[in-house]
Amino acid sequence: MEMIFSSWKGIVMINEKNVISLAGVRSLAGFLFFFGFIAIIMVTGCSDNGVISENDPTAGIPLASDDYSFDMEYQIKTGAGTVVNFNFGIASFGDNFYAVSASPDSKVYRTSLTTALSGGIFGGPGSGSGQLDSPWDVAIFNDSALFISDSGNSRIQRFTTAGAYIGEFDGSTSGVRLTNPRGIAVSQSGYVFVIDSGLSNVRQFDLDGVHVKDIGAGPGTSDGQLNSPNDVTVDSDGSIYVTDTGNHRVVKYTSAGAFVVKWGSYGTGAGQFISPGGIIADSSGNVFVADSGNGRVQRFDRQGRFLDQIGSYGPGLTNLNFPSGLSVDSLGRLLVVDKGNGRVKRFRKL
């Protein structure tokens, strides 16, 4: 077990049931405990961002999933000390994740997966280069560049992973002006896929912002059509998956944009959705879908067959309340923006 203290305020005891108790402690600041495989607690106060993660006797015990269990949660704070109001998206690489905040904060927060300490904050409200207005999502290409869907400014901005502004595009040079872009993904082959909420479709660009093609004409309910889509992901084979939020389903396309399969319908059962939000495909053939209205994440194979459920609705450590953006880190751990609870939660693969 490792303990890291920024200041000594009292005595912390961990009993045989992994329950934390305090003796003579009036205030805690900057505690981070690792007990076995799970991060027990980190209390805010050591910096302008941090984590509150109280121990739970059920931590590490599988939920509905036999393959994933709760691992850690992060609560991020602004420089003013208020809890960040997450907008939607999240992305990770190496030891860091990036999450975007809603208006009026409109920033990108970089956070260490290990220490939960801030690695930098950039963006901020405005329409100038490097400024953001209600950023919706973030994607990473080749561990070197961030693409941000700057929804309120109807454009895509590109930054280094350290937060330096690189450039932007909005499709206008190709005659396809974006309207309030939402989810964004970058394929291994270097194409940028953007949800255009105004047209209910997916727009594909190259890395320089040149339009390639549109996928999933909408709005509509027929095979391949979309109605208020929210997010997009691309798997290692180049297949494209979209959360078709208005139709409460997921739609899969080939890399060429041809319809393959759809799955899901409105409801609370396994494989059903209420307003699905984020979606991410991992390297092991899993497709994770944030079933926002049901307060859970559902896991499927690439053909849309239901595998299991991760999390359930509620305010507790293992619960989710309107989960939105999803990411899978380099260790295969699932990161979930638990929007309704104001946290980011991490689930590890058993």
C-alpha cells in the first residue's frame, strides 16, 4: 500500500474490510491511498483539481458485468474551486485523460489517471483561435494531437496534447459548413469523423479539414438513417458506429459508409436504450454504449450482440447518473463521464 501526503492532519486507519476511518482529523488535503488494485480515496484541497473517492466495501466486486468492476472516480474542480460541469466527451492517452466542460466555462481539463492531479487547463469561452464555446467532445490522433468539437462556434479545433492551439476547420472550404458539431472520432488511418447535429449525419474529413464524404443521411428512421445522433467511434477495422440518439439505437457502417446493422430500441431491458450518448470501440472487439437515460453502460460485440451491463442508476460510487462520454485507456480501463453526478468514473477489466 502506498500513501502520499501533502500535509499531515491526523490519523487515517484502514481496517480489514478496507473501510477508512479518521482519528483527530479536522481537515484533509491531498490524500491519495492505493490499497491493492483500487484507489481508495483522494480528498480535494491540494490543488485546483482533485478527487473525492470514498471507499466502498463493494469496490472491486463485479456489478452486472463479470468482466468489469468499479475502480476509481475523479472529481475535477475549476481554478475557482467549483466542481466542473462536464459537457459530454472524454478521451485518454498514456497516463492522462481530457474532459470538456459546458458553457460558460468551456474549457478542456487534462488530468492524470494515476494521481488525479491537473495536467493543465486550456480553452476558455470565446470565438477566437484556441477559445471554445460549449465544447462537446474531444478525440486524440496518434497520441500527438487533440481534435475538439467546438459546438457553439460550429467548428473543429486542433491542439497539441499540451494544449497549444494548432488550427481549425469548419468545412466551409469544402462547401459543407458544420452546424453545432457533437461527437468526434479520429481513425487510425487519419480521418476525422464528426456528428453534424444540424443535418443528423456524420461528416468525414481528412486531418487538414478537407471534406471526404457524408455518412448516414438524416433525419430518418430507415436503415442507415439517423435522428439526432450524439457520438461516433471507429474500430480497428475501420467500421463506424454511431449512437442514433433520437431513434434509441446504434447504427454501424463500413469504412466506405455503407449501412451494416442497427441494434437497440426504446426501453429498459438488456440491449435497449433511452437516449444513448457516448460510444467507444476498444481493441478487443467490444463496443461500449452510454445508455444515458437508463444510467448505465452496455457492452456489445461488434455485431451488436449484448454482452453485459456496467453500472446502474444512482449517486453511489458504482452508480451512474446520465453517463455521457466514454473512453478506453491504454490499460483497457473504461472511463465514463458520469455527468449527473459530476464525476468521471473508471471501471477496470477483471
